Amino acid sequence: MIKFIHTADVHMGMEFKKASFCSEFAKKRRNEIKETFFNIVSRAEETQANFLLISGDLFEDQFITIGELKDINKYFSKINSTKVIIIAGNHDPIINNKSYYNLIDWANNVYIMDTNIEKLSFDELGVDIYGLSWDKKQITANLLKDIVVEDSDRINILLAHGDIYQKSNYLPINKNNLLSKEFDYVALGHIHKHDFIESNIAYPGSPEPLDFGETGKHGIIEGEISKDKLNISFLPFAKREFIILDIEVDNNMTIEDIIDNTLTILSEYDFNNLYRFNLKGIRDRDIIFDLEYIKNRVEECVIYAEIIDNTTPDYDLGKLKEDNRDNVIGKYIEYMEKQNIEDEISRLALYEGIEALLSEKVN
């Protein structure tokens, strides 16, 4: 059996310039991405993997440094019994001779695949690996539709960085067309959430999540393959998770109550994860939320927290109706009062409607 590790979308060098966390924490996350990737390389050595497959976006070509590339290459050279197969993606394309992949003398066990479809043959293992690197930032055509497996008696693996879910500007891939090619394994990249598309087609997802759009477990795919058998499994590998939690608020709660509820919920979670708390419901109209204060209190129990206020104030309906008797706000309140606004959902809808109308009035 041939052993392999499949990863993609590492995004080494990520600077998180658009992230909500501070520059100090952004630098920490940048370093953690590097550390996790080096741990993946070490994992290949520990498991005696024959191949480390990297399906695009190993690094961010806008932010990566030559020094970091040399670090990567040094780690690759330490696992000389593992063959490292890399394709470039849309974040690290090989556009010209000045592209970063062309600025390093890579270790002997490292193979950077061409920007046209290429086949690498490893006769001692009976393995052919196909793939192509990106040479631009967008690819709208399905460049894989005419790919052909040349020797079906060998183990045939394909590396591709693209979108199998929809026709997009990022190398759209037709699943049925791909299945007809009869590859033994297809190692995909580009989508940051791991997914087993078919028994032999998979996205590993990004090994470290990059933002709150990438919740859930992140890691790598490990596999064993022969001509008649394939075993693959997802292995969580990230240092942290992004977790989004809703905190229900009612109009009887003070800020301290909200903090206590949040900390109670957090007691079941890991300190090291990154959290976004959505405050939801109807709040006391006299309470002004100091979100920075809440954040600081919560961060006594976790490494990072965001507080998002999606609550609606408990309006004084009588006064609002009187003050707006001759406009749409007053008429809206009168109409809604004739409905059943005693249950929580209806009352929340009423308040959200008032909030929208008041916002329009101000505008």
C-alpha cells in the first residue's frame, strides 16, 4: 500500500489585513499557520508517507518572504524519503520566472508541477501523478475535461485546485466528467472546508481556519492506496477553531447577566479557540451595551472573542405611538397591537419593524 498525506490551502504568509483581530494577534495566527504546516511535514515523516500532496495555495504570493520559503524547503529536505508534490493555486500562481516557486532551488524530493497538465511517474512505486499549476489569478475554463489516464494498470492520482461545486472563475470542475477519468484518487484544493465528494475525490480544507467563515474542524487527509483499495480519513490538525455562538438576551437582563450567561456557555468550550458571540433578543431600552467591556470580560476566559450586538431595544410603545400618531410608525404600532404580540417571536418582529422605521425616519 502507498501512504500519502493530502493538504491544500495553507496560505502561508497570510497577513490577515482584513481580519477583525488586532495586528498582534494577526501576527500570532500567521506564525501558527506556519507551525501547523511544519507539523504536517513532520507527520509525513512519522507515518512514513510516500507522498505529501499539496493541492494549491501553499502560500500567499503577496505576503510570503524568501526566508519563509527557505524554511519550507528546509523542512521538505528533512523528509527525503517522502516525495512532495505541489501544484500552484490562485493565491500562489506561477505567472512568470519571478514567481516565488521559481526563486528557490527546491530539495530533490520536491516536485512543482507545470502550468500545463503534467504527469509524474514513480516507477518504483507504480504510481503516476497528474496535475497542473495555475499561471494566472482566475481560470474560467475546465482545463481538466480532456485529461486522459495513460496507464490504468498503475495507481493514478490527480491534483487539482478548483471548484467542483459550481461554475466559477476558479477552475470549474465537472464531477461526472472527473469520475469518468477513473483516477484512483483526486486530491482537490481551493475549498477551505474538508469534504469527501466521492469515495475517491476529496477536499482536505485549509489546515488552519482563516476566519469566522471557516468554522468546524480543520486538518488534513491521510490515506493508503493500492490499485484495488483506497482508505482515506480526515485528521483534525488545527491549533484553533473559529466558533460562532448565539447568546439569548431578554429585557430583564443586565450587562452582568449577559456576561455571566456567556461565561457559563463558554465553560463547555476550549480556551484556545476563537469565538464570535451574537447577542440576540430584546434588551432593556435603558441599557447601553459597552461591547468592549463585555469583550474584555469574556477574554479573561478565552484567547479571543468578538461581541456582535443583534439585539433590539424594548421600546416604550405608548410613547412611540403618541409621538408618531400621524405617521407610518404610529400606524404600524396600532396595526401590530391588534395582532398577537404577546409571544416572543411576534414581539421581536414588532420591535425590529419599529427599529427599521425609526432608522428610515432619521435618514
